[in-house]
Amino acid sequence: MPPSTFFTWVQETTFAGVPLWSLCVALAAAVATYAAILVVLHLLTRRAKGWATQSHSGMALTLVDVLEGTSRTLMLVVALLVGASLLDLPGRWESRLSQLWFVAVALQMGLWGMRAIGIGVRRYVERHSSSGMTQVSASATLMSWGLRTLLWSVVLLAILSNVGVNITAFIASLGVGGIAVALAVQNILGDLFASLAIAVDKPFEVGDFIVVGNVSGTVQVIGLKTTRIRSLQGEQIVMSNTDLLKQTISNFRMLERRRIVFTFGVAYGTTPEQAEAIPGVVRKLIESHPELRFDRAHFKALGTNSLDYEVVYIVEDPAYNLYMDLQQSINLGLLREFKAMGVEFAFPTRTVHIASAPPQAPAAAVS
């Protein structure tokens, strides 16, 4: 076919009312656009990698990962939309093209957001890997699920609004359905959000010794709905996360030292000199242990049945067993010292004084 005849055929041929030459121009523009996007994406990725190598910045590493998550399919769609915009299309198709532009960009933004959320959650797990992996896994799952749900909800609403859907009525209908669902699963959702609060606020972690109400023990598992505690008696106690956070929690993980206050009483037969010497005896006993730091010892009060003393000292080690061993040593030392001093510990007693006794009748004579 002669060139002139070929060009004439191209100019005169149409497909669906669109000249063939316009389709060729649109296709060429689409190919060029796709190639240009690839080149720009490659340059940006390489520049971001260079920045990450030089600065070791977390933001740079995140940018590299996000750019590498660009969808080739959406890039092709964008390239085809660029080519289609060069065609002489009817008015209704032009409005559709603008909507497709928005959908493609919104979907790509959503994919980038998904990539960023995944990177953030992965770094959260790595940063908290020293904690219990069950707790970290649960909190990471909750955060990932919540953020991705929020992200795609925003993307979906934006797309629906762009294509002409009345999202106000749509959101209202979702709200009514959401209320019904929330009422049905409010206890489960309460425990899930309580688990998220535990993961974020960290009132306790796996391995911590806690006291909650009349329950005390070591935290073994922090789940999505319940927390499992190994009590001092050995049994496992399962508590709802919601009920757990409603109570005051005493956490002994951050305990660096113990401040001990204990009292004892001696009998009222103790002489003033002995009573005055007792605080010095207690101080000497406490200072004989290098793990203890003496604070004070005082003759506190004249009690109902005893002379009351109050002693305060610091245990520099948080170990409970060590504290009990030292307290036992102090108690035994007090027993020995008081025995040597002739001082008796007091115990509840009652003394009855009889002022006078009634006269006794004379014994009967025995015949």
C-alpha cells in the first residue's frame, strides 16, 4: 500500500466514532506517560535510598518502602487515562474520565497508606520485642486493623462522594446499623479496646507482678479479651481486660527498694532505762545488714497493753524473699537482745485488783 493511501486510510477510518489517528496518538501518549512514570519513580526511589544510606533516617527508609509499593496496574490506568484525555470524547465520557482519575489516585494513596501502616506496625513490634511477644502481637494486630479500617473507610467515602453518591445518607444508614451491632457486641468491643489501652498505656506487661483487688500474681498472657495471671498459690486466674482496668492496679515491676514499717510492743514492766535503750538496739540490728538502710526507731505510744515502738528501714533490693529473710533475722535478733536485757514482749493481758474480800464464815464444828 502506498504511503499516501495508508495515511488516507488512517485519517478516514474510525472506531466507535473516534478517528483511528486519534487512537494512535492516544496510545502513543499512554506509552510515553507510562515510561515517564517509571523513570520518575525510579529516580525518586534511588534518591530516597541514597538519603537513607547517608542519614540512616527512619523517614527515608519509610519513603523507600512506600515508593516501592507503587502499583504498576494503577500506573497503567493513569497512563491510559492520559491517552484517553487526548481523544475527542462525548461530554459524559469526559466526566467519567475525571472520576476515574480520582479513583486511581485515591486507590494509590490507600495502597501507600497501607504500606506505611505495615512498616510502622513492624517497627513497633521490633521496638517492643523485649516485652511479651503475645502482648506485642495482640497490640500490633489491633493497631494494624484499626488504622487500615480507618484508612480504607476514608478512601471509600471519598470515592463514593466523587462519583455522586450521597454519603450523608450513606453514613446515616451505617450509623443506625453500627449502633445495632455495637449494642450486640459491646462487651467484646470493650475488652478489645481495653486490650489496646493496655498495649498503648502499658500499666503492666508480661512478667510483671501485680496486685488487683484481692488477686495477686505474675502476668503470663495479655490477650485480646482477657489477661491471665499466675497467682502465688499456683493457679491461673483469668480476668476480663475491661474489669481489670476498672480497678486500681499495683505493679511491682518498677519497685527499686522497699520501705518497711513495722511495730512491736514491750511489757509495762520495762524500766525507763530499758525503754530508752531499745531504739539503739534496733538500729544496731538493722545496720548490721548491708542490704538495709536504717531510717528511724521511736517509742511511739503508751498502748493499752504495751509500750509501742515503730521502726522504719529501707531494703535496697526489691526481692520479696530477701526482705522476708532480713525481717526474720531482725525479729530473731530482737528476741535475743531483749532476753539478754530482761525485756519482755507484750501480749494482751488484763490485771484484776481486788480492794477487799468479804469475810469468810467460820468453819462448822466437827463432832
